[in-house]
Amino acid sequence: MPAWLLEPQVAPRAGGTRRSFLGRFAGGLGHFVERAFAADAASAQPGLLQRVDPRVKLLTLLGLVLVSVFVTRLPSLAALLAFAIVLVVLSRIPLRRFAVRAWLVVPLFTAAIVLPAMTSWVTPGDALVTLWRDQRIAIGPWHLPQTLAITTAGVATAARMLLRVSAAVSFSVLLALTTRWNDLLAALRAVRVPRLFVFVLAIAYRYVFVLLRAAQDLVLARRSRTVGRVSAAEDRRFAGAAAGALFGKSQAMSEEVYGAMVARGYVGEARSLDRWRLRPIDLGWAMTAMLVAAAVIALDIVLGRVA
Amino acid sequence: MTATSTPVFDLREVSFEYGHGVVALRAVSFSVQRGERLALLGANGSGKSTLLKIMAGLAAPTGGAISAFGAPLAADLLRDTAAAHEFRRRVGIVFQSADAQLFTPTVRDEIAFGPLHLELPRDQVLARVEDTLRMLGLDDLAERAPYNLSGGEKKKVALAAVLSINPEVLMFDEPAAGLDPRTQQWLLELLARLHGAGKTIIIATHRLDELGRIADRALILAEDHTVAAVGPVAELLADRGLLLAANLIHEHAHYHGEVLHSHPHGHVDDEALEHGEPLPHEHDHGAPVPEGNGAPVPDDHSGL
């Protein structure tokens, strides 16, 4: 045994309290897993959509997503979003959790994209707010317009895009939050989604948790051997190396996960423990969803004629 | 043990090589009889897990032939859904890593997964899930996510997920790995009950403790991935040379005063050796301990 291994350990100098890149990364991984399980917990709540047959729910919510894509008038899109919020409440999903899940990332990202569309540069029209007038502004080789204003038409375009994305994402998240994963896969097969597509989804969902656990272990192992403050550059180097190691591990892991599924009879066909029979609540929900969709489309047509 | 003329598994010169040229098994031949308890012994990396995967129809040998229940176990055969279901109903495998096996939203779903995908009637699936939950004392965990369970609980759920299929043949890859002593004892008792119920049990392990309680016969894989020996557990355990060569026991060195003393050392309990020769301490008195060479290693005979 080497002599250094027998020497008494010197207490390390205390490091800073600032969370490192790695700390945030590990926290992010844990948060992802928590969110996934929170979704499963929400799907077990005794709410309205949780009681609906997964096949009916899949078709109706996808139908509502399609309606969100095709209607163009702001009141129609707002009505769809309002309907989604009513469903969130009736399905007993905490509104705050839903908002974080459905409206934080995608709609905010969309907002960033549609910002230029609000200006006269992209969407000409009546000026709502003038940002600058008769000025020569250049950013490097690019010259900005001499006059730039936020236009009424631009705001309407941006609002339309935001409402459309928010409504579509809301219906999709509602489907995910109110349907157990296995039921969702089985419903996809029931509506004739190709077996290979469902199979890839099933494997990916199972595999992502194994991979996340491995990633968390790597990060924790590194943190347990890190004393004091580590530079952000070093953290990033480690993250790069860890990503490479994970990639190597991933094949062996995917084979294990797949083997475990195949060994228990999985042949690409997802099955659910629940027996699905259409009940009055399914028919009631389907009728309601269709009525809402029809009403929204009618409103859109009427508003189009008025305009 | 009720031996019949048709073995459950019959392997002839089975070899397996991974794509990048790494050999896992070389010309492995043996049979497993119905109702038998067989231990696959070997050091880490000797090919035990690969052998189990081949027997479970999860990997196809790159050489030789394997038959299960009297019919060739070919990859083509398992592509047929009916044949695959028939085989999976009869053969269950509990993986070493429970994490790879448990990723449905709840423990209940996990236990139902096998029977459900093997197309058992729904009522039977529900009844089996409840019975298995009760038998393994998992009732309280039924709605929990397997991800959040302790290591021992995960192992129990992994086992429950296979038991609910009620296979004739149960295969375990290092079943005691990571279990606390109480859970290990529980597992031993469960294995005894399953064997009593007529199940064929195949266990891959590198540990010799409790071997006499879990297997009647053992196959030892050498470190060159060939079969070093097949025979009754007691006979194999008595062959110290064989166990040393297969890296299942090691030369254990410790100190008597300042004198280095070594003897073969494995983790074999008295019951395992009931019918064989216990491993004697072979007193090879070595050189006195040099000064300042660190503290003597205690002669700790607890499990690794």
C-alpha cells in the first residue's frame, strides 16, 4: 500500500457557495425526472380528462390542436385557449404546474421569434409605437430602417402566433398530463399509428430515465471528488467528456432496457392494464369537444366575413 | 429434481463474440434438466451474463447451437410473435441491474407488464398482480414509481415482474448483488419455495456463499470463457485448484505477528460445504513484515 494512502487526510478549504455549471446541470436532470413523474401523478388524479377513454381523448385533443392551427382570428384562438384552461381546471391539474409546463418554454421562445414581426420592418401598417424616426442606424454591415415602429398589424400577427402556439401546446400537454404513458402508447396503436413509431416512443421513454440516472451519477461522482471552486471552463470540459462517456454507455444500456422489455413479451405492441369501453362520459366529452371546435370554426368564419 | 429425457436447455459448442472481436464464450456445452437448480459460476467478465442472455433468447450465439424445450432456439423463431410469446411465458430472467428493468410509471404497471404483453386474460393479469404484490410484501409500494425505490425494493419489484409471468424456468443474474443480509435471506427462502414448486432455476453468480442452498449443480466458466467444470456443487467446491484457477477463491494473505501467512480463501458457508471438503487454511509462512509497510490487513471473513 503506498505511504500517501495511509497519511491523515487534510481538511479541504471550503469552496464558494455559488452553484456551478455542473450543479445546475445535475439539478436540471433531477428536475426533468421529477416533472416526468409529476406528469404520471397528474394522470392518476380523478379529473375530467383522466376519466375519458385514451383513444377518444387522443383523437379529440389532436383535433383541437388542428383547429388551433387552422383558425386565424384572435377571438377564435382566445376562445380555444380559454377552453384549454377550463379543461385544466376540470382535470384538477394545478394551474401553476400546467403554466410552467405548457407556457413557459415554447410560447416564450415563440414570442422571441415573433418580436421582429411586430415591427414595421416586417409587417407594415399603422404605427402603434414609434421606436425611432429618420435615423441612420447600422450594426456592422447591416443598416436598420430609418424609421421603425411597432404596428397594429404586427401586434395582431404576433398575438395570433402566440395564441395559436399556446393553445396547441396546451392541448398537447393536457393529453400528456392526463394519460398514463402506457395508455397513450396503446391508444396510438389503437388509432393505427405505425407500430415502429410507437415502439421507438416506448423505448425512448424507458431509456431516457436510465440515461438520466447515469448522467446524474457521473455528475455526482465528479462533484464528490471536487474540492473548492472549479472554473466554468473546467466544468464545461467535464460536461463534454461526460457526454462522450454517456454516449459510449448508452448502447449497452439501451440493449439492457430493450432486453428487459423483450424478455417479458414486448414485441412492439404496447398494452394497457385498463379495459377500454366507450362509456357515456367518453361520448359526452367527444360531443363537447366537437361542439367547441365547430363553434370556434364558425366564429372564425363569421369574423372573417365581417372583416 | 424430476429429470426428463428432454432437457430444458441443451447447448452444444456455443460461442459468442461481440462485434468488436471480444470473445465472451468459447465452445460451451451443457444441458439443464427440468426442475434442476443450476449455478453458473465464474469470475467477473467470464461470460455468465452473456450465457444467460443466450439462454433467455436475448442474444444469438455466434457459433454452436442451443435448443430450448427440445426445439432449436433460433433468432428467426423468436421473430414470430406466437413462438416468442410461448417461449417468454416459459422462461423468465431477472437482470442484474434492476434499473434497466423497471421503468413503467408504477410498481403495479411493472408487475402487470409481462402477463399483459404475453396476452393473458385481463382478469388473470389483475389477479396475478395482486397475488404477486401480496406474496412479496409490495402492497404498500403498488402505486409508487419504481425509480424512487431503494435498491432492495427495486430488486423485489424486478423479481415480482418476472414471477407474475409464472415461467417454468427462472434465471437470475447476480441476484444477491446489492442486497442487505435480511433481503438476501428472504431471497434464499423464496428460491427454495420456487424450487419446491417445481421451477427450474438458473443463477449466475461469482459468489460461493450460500451456494449449497441455491443450486444442486454448477457450471464453472473459466477466465478464458470455456467451461472449466460442470458437476454437483459439493464436488466442485471441494476442488480448491479448480476454484483458484477460475478466480472464484483467492490466496488470502494476512499476518500472524510479523509472519506473512496465506491460504486459499473464498466466501463459502458451512452449509454449502455440507457434503464436500471445507477449504482448509493452507499455512504458507512467508517473510516477516517489513517495517513501515502499513497496517496488517485484518482477517475478515465477511462477504465481499
